[in-house]
Amino acid sequence: MYLEYWKLKRKPFSNTPDPSFYYHSRQHEEALAKLYYVISENDGAGLLTGMYGCGKTMVAKMLLSQIAGMSIPVVCNVMPEMSSVDLLRTVARAMGYSAPATRAELITDALTEAIENAIISHSTRGRQTVLFVDEAHLITNPNTWEALRWILNLHNNESLLFTLIISGHPELERQVNEIPQLAQRIAVRCMLGPFDQMDTASYIRKRLSVAGSERDIFRDDAISVVYQLSGGVPRKINTICSSALALGATTQREKIDAGTVLEAVKKFAIV
């Protein structure tokens, strides 16, 4: 355990999406602003794409905290080969409907009616329903996309009753574009990519500061190597830096330098 050696209060580079470690990069702030806009303006749907490990889940968590007072969030994590019935069941259960567990008993009409009633009930209480569909690039069944489009079409005489946020890997944008009826409903599109070297340095220092560090533990040459090896991907940055801190504590280094990073990467077979 390296926390005591480096005088840290908590692990600075855990890969769990803890909002207290959120780094306000320009691209993440822009994505947050766009997605908040589509929800607050009740403007249909938003699309969030990005490489694996670039912070989509963190952005979603931050967005959830921002809309807590005005909306009812419903989170659906897509599984491989998810059918339309599986999707509707997941959404219905997240809204409090006790959908039967036995597949033979699942009736699409009953599920859609339950979802529609829940959304209307939220609306009459002045609360907007926001559905977050994560890992949506895993959707391969056209009927599953059609189920999402059906939910998105729910409206009263004045406005939409529902906002859809779809999140996934970069190929998701192509998948959505192949469904014109859905693509036309996407009001905002956000793409998260790797950090540049400046953001990588600021990201590392921010996380160390939040963890309780009162000094620069990583030398500039170490940060340069972390950036080169990670390609600026936050999740890779976390893994490399955590390993470097562990090795540095074990070998009682005063600071983490480039050599320590390279040694840690080799020792722990990270890249």
C-alpha cells in the first residue's frame, strides 16, 4: 500500500468513475454542456461517443448529478445480443415495473404500456424522464433500435415527454446514422478523445491533489513518458501512474521520474 509512503489520503488513480476526481478538460466540459442542453430544452436525443477509457461514464455521472433536481434518470446498460424485449424489460424494471422474469411471459405490449404510463406519470408531476443507454454500440438487432425510437416518440400535444442519451464506442455514430429516423432526432453529438500532453499533466496533478498530495510527485519527464505510453487515454494514464506509485514506494524513490515509469510498466507488464 503506497498511500502512507506518498502521504496520500486515498488512491489517486483508481479506474472507478468517482466524480470528485472529475477533470474539467475542454472536451469533457463541452460534452456536459451539450448533453445538459438537450435535456433542459427537452430536445429529443443526444449522442456521446468515445474511445474505451476516455471518460464517457464519468461524463454520464456528472450529468446525472446536474439533472438530479429536474429529471428522473433511468439507466440501461446494453448487453451483447440484447433483444428489443430485453431492452424494454430493463427500462420498465428501472422505472419500477415488475416485469416477469420468465421470457415466455414477457409481452411487448405490456412492457411498452408500463413504460409509457411511467413516463406520463413523471410528466404530470413536472419531472422529465431521461433514459441513459450505455454501451449502445453493442446493439445489433434492428428491433432493439426500433424499440428505442418508439420510446423517443412519446409526446403529448405540446412537447416530448422523454429525452434519450445514447453512449458508446466511436462506431456507434455510424450505427445511428444508418437509421435515418433515429439520426434525425439526435440534437447534439459529442465525441471524447484522448488528452494532449498538457491535459495529461494537469489530469495527473489534479488527481494527486484530490487524493491529498501537497507536492508534485511526478517529475515532468515522468509525465511525458506516461503520455507517450498511454496515448493520453485517461484509463491507461491511471493504470500506469498507479503502478509507478507502487514501485516508487517499494523502492523508496523521492519522486517518480521517467525511469520509474518505464520500470513499472515493464515490471507490471502494462503495455
